[in-house]
Amino acid sequence: MKNLWPYCVCVVLMIESLLVHHQCQGVPSYDDEYLGDEQTEEYSYDDDYTEEEPQPMLNPQFTTEAQNFKMEVGQVLRLPCLVDKLGPMVISWKKSAPDGDIQYLATSGHILTQDRRFSVEVEEGRGSSLVISIAQDSDVGEYVCEVSSNPIATLRHQVSIIEPPSVHILRPGPIQEERNDSRGQSWIRHEDGEIRLHSGEELALSCHGTGDPEPLLRWTRERKRMPDGRRHVDGSLIIYKNITRKYAGTYICEGTNGPSSPAQDSVKVNVLHPPEIITEESYVQTQDGVQLELVCIVHASPKADVRWFKDGLYLESNSTFNRHDDDTTEGTLEEPEEDRLSIRHSGRKHILIIRRIEDRDRGHYTCHAISSIGESKGNIQVMGPMADTDSVMDHRVSSSPRLNHRSLIPIFLAFNSLIVATVRPAAF
């Protein structure tokens, strides 16, 4: 037994050494990666586990540009937000009011507001449009389209209400009045709808327009071109110097600022001037013979009184002459059979009619127009023998400053008849 003791000690030492080595292998090292405890397999990670990679940065490209929308109350408004290759991203809408209040309206195709006027039109894979029906003043603000990208992309639309245009025509006023312009001229609003000027004065009219956006202004003249021959004049101001009667008429200012109906204001311009006379003469073949008509076209403002004279004698109603006034139509004269002379008045035309002309009808005829600011005379000289008048056909001669001849008849020229017309403005 004493000989076996050394061997037993060696065996014990070997066993202890093995136990220590085994325990050292079971303690994890701080320098090596910890792979878990092999004796507790229920707490170990799955053998196929791989760490999830971070999502890539997304930068969506809008195919719609930010816009400023001007809308009218009551109309339908569509705010588009389209994106190239939208993919799985989601579009949301919100509104930022002028007071800073934020209101979320929609996400994807779902409406988040209780206001039934709002809806969303979705275009699959491209984006959506926010629709506002029956627009109101409260809809003014900034509308933001957000795309759920990383980072979030936004598109902003501005919405404002169109204020319908309003225009007012102004006339020159005293220097202390309102709205002085760059010329130092003041302008006041006309109230009676009519402006009276004298010939030779300046016609100046200004049109004041309001609205959002500011309206574009244009001038026209009712049933006439503008005095310079144009159909219209753009801008707020028109000025004409040294005017004549041809500048009279109704001037219209029109303002437009969008799809709404244009606004208009008008003023009638009356140019006061002494009478101006244009004379005409015509021969007309009738069943009873040749009829001579002497015509004076009288332009006057204020209205003029017109009288006819022959060789200085006033032609008044008598047994051989009847005078008729008709402001609307020439009509049909009712007169005794023996009457050969009569007068018609239709608008500006004053007509002296001589039926069955005779030699005694030769002479100097005058139409005399008199108004409160002047007078004028139109003279017509009838000369030559009146024999064989039954052979004279229709003939017209204008005795205005630009003499016009129509159907000049050789037979009539053989009579050496001559029509002479002059206009003498009255001194005042």
C-alpha cells in the first residue's frame, strides 16, 4: 500500500487540474464576443437572425408647382399635388390660416375635417387634389401638401378671394378736392351722369377702379369710335384738348379683373357749341311735276330754332304755305291742294319743299339757326329758267363744304341752274 500512495496523489492532482480547466472554459472572456450560455438554449438568439438595415433617404419630386389661386366666392377650387413615383408614400393636406391656426384636412383619401365642402380626388401612384366646393371668404390661407418621405416634402398653395371690380368715373375738380394725380390735377366723382363743356375746352376723364386683383381699365364710346378713331383706349385717363361737337357722346369705363363680370360706369359728355349748318338740295320727279327740296342739317347744342327766308322775307304759314314740325319722322303732309310750299322738321334735318317749281321760285333762300350761345345761316341760291321741268329727273347736290354731285343731269345743266351754299357762324 505504501508503494501505491504516490500514484494516488498523482491521480487526484490530475482530476483537480481537469476540473479547474473545465471551469475556466465555462467563464466568458471580455476580449471575445459573447455567444451565449450553451446550457440555456431557450434564451439564445435565433441562428438565422440578421440585423435590419436603415431605410434609405427619399426625396420625392413634385410634378405640380406651388401656385397662387384667386377664387370667387361660390366657385369650385382644386388644389393639385402630384408626385413622380409616389410609391408607398402617403399625401396629407393641412391649412394654415392667416391668423396662424393649423387645420388638418385629409390624409391619403380620408377626410379629417367635418366641413363637407372639402373632398380629395386621389390619382393612384401620382398624388391627389384637394377640392373645395362653394368657396367662402374663410377659405383664404395657405394649403400645404405633405408627402410622408424621409425627410417630409411639402408643396404650398396660396388661396385668396377675388374681390369683384368696381369702377367710378371722375372729372376734374378744384385743387383742394381729393385724388390729386401726377399733373397736380384733382378729380371728383360726377353725380348727375352728364358733363357739359364748351367747344374749344379740354375734355379730361379719369376712371378709378378697385378690386383684388386690381382691375384692368378700358375706355369706349357708346355706338361710336373714340374721337381719335380707335375702338377703345386702355388705361385710367383720357384727355382731349380743343374739343368740338364731334367729341360729344357717352363715354364708358370698363374694369375687369378675372372671370367675374366686368364693372362699368358711364358719363354723357355734352359739348355746347353754336349752330353749324350743312345745306343740301334735291329735285324729285313726282306725278305733279318736279319737286324741289331745300335741306338744312343743323348741329347745335343747346338746341337751335330754325327759320326759313326767301330774299330776306320770313316764310310763314299763309294761304300758299304750311309749316310742319315733326321730331320723330318726316311723315305725310296734309295740306290744301293749292299749297306748293311746306316745311318739315325731322331731327337735325329742316326741309323746305317747293312743289311744281316755277320761274317765280328762283331766288335766295336762307335757313337761319339761332341758339342761346350763337347763330348760323345756310344760304341756297336757286337760279335759271324753270321751263320744261317735267323732263327733269332725280337730282341731288350736297352744298356742304365738300361738294358732292350725284346723277348730275345734262338737261338740268342746260338750264344753267346753280346751287350756292355758305355757312356764316354768328359772332358771340
